[in-house]
Amino acid sequence: MTGTLWIVGLGPGGPAHRTAAAAAAVRSAEAVVGYGPYVDQCRDLLRPEQRVVWGAMGEEGARADEALELAAAGARVALVSSGDAGVHGMAARTLARAAVLSEKCRPDVEVIPGVTAALAGAALTGAPLADDFAVLSLSDHNLAWDQVERRLAAVAGAGLAIALYNPRSRTRTAQFDRALEVLREHRPVSTPVALVDDAGRAGEAVRHSTLGALDPERVSMNTLVLVAGEGTPSAGPWLVAERGAAPGVPT
């Protein structure tokens, strides 16, 4: 008899933004599998008798396989991701693997949604995603950079608000420099940009800039870059997207 695999989105950081469904899945699991920092993120939910598997960066495929194997053998398993597991998380990779298993060997699989970094970061800056928006990762680890750039240019040209994940690391800097060039080709340099560091975690900070003034050195892999869409004026200290507002330079 097969068990159950919950693919759990833990939210951006601490328990304040973790859903009740996510907490219940982790608590009731017999095995918890995940990237080490994400397992640490739900350490307060773990029990001594649970099997806990801390993984390393780059082992996503192996983690998905191990979680599926444990669940197929009859265990209740929680495979944890930060944010939402379906947004640049473990859900897609794991479901693709589960789909090729025979029905006899396939465990019950459920995706437990979580608060994404984009939503947590946007809430700290006001309501910049109240109109249509896009979420893009600037990582070219699994996707060629020319494809990443093509997607960025398309949404930049469409006037959408943009939440950029994985913008810049200490060794991967050229991609974000090029991303700024692409954005400046399609948007006024006065377009507001919010830099949100460690949303929902210790060290949380919000800094405001514009496309023209943004300093790439202030951006890291822990930064969510929020680029305001057209018709997103500043409202006091907040960014507020107004659907139907006239496009142009935000005020």
C-alpha cells in the first residue's frame, strides 16, 4: 500500500506567514525531506521520531526521488519548499517524476500552497501587484540566458509589474546588469523599484529606488526586485497599482 506525499510551501520565512495546512502536513508526516535551510525553517514543527532528510543545493532531483520512494513504500512524507512549492519550487519537478510511475506504485500526492516571496515582498511595499503582474527568475541554471532575456523583454514591454527572483549572486553579476539594460529600454528611468531583502525572515529590509538610480551592488540572491508596472503611482510611502490608471511615468 502506498502512502502520501505532501509537497509543502512553507511561506517566505517564519511561522507568521506559514499556512495552517502546511504546518499540519509537516507535523503529521513520518518523513520530512528538503533543502537544509528549508527544513530548518520548519524545525519548530519537527518531532524526534520523524525521519528528517536535509539536502544540499543542486540535489533537487534526488530529493524528489527520495520523497516519492518513501511515500511509495507507505510513509506519509512532507517535501518542503520555501514560498510556494509551485513557484520556482519542488512541485513541478516532483509531479513530473510521479506522473511516470505506474498507478500501483504512485503515492497520493498533494501540493500544499504557500505565501510566495513575491506576495510577501509586495505586501511590505504596499500593493504593487494589484494590477496584472509577472514573476520571473533571472537564474540561467536550467534555462538558457537568451530565453530568460526574451521573456523579460516581453513582460517589460507589456507594462506589467515584475517580481524578479534570483537576481544576482557574488559570481553571477552580468545577468542582472543586462536585465537592467532590458528594463530601461522598455520603461522610463523614473519607474519605481523596490528591493526587498529577506522578506518574512530575520534581516527583513525594504529599500526604494528607480530603474535609473538602482545600484546593482545593492542586490543579492536574497533580494526580491519589484519593478512597478505602468499606472503604479506612489501613494505616500507605498506603491499602489491602479488597474485602468493611465500609463506613463509614475508620480
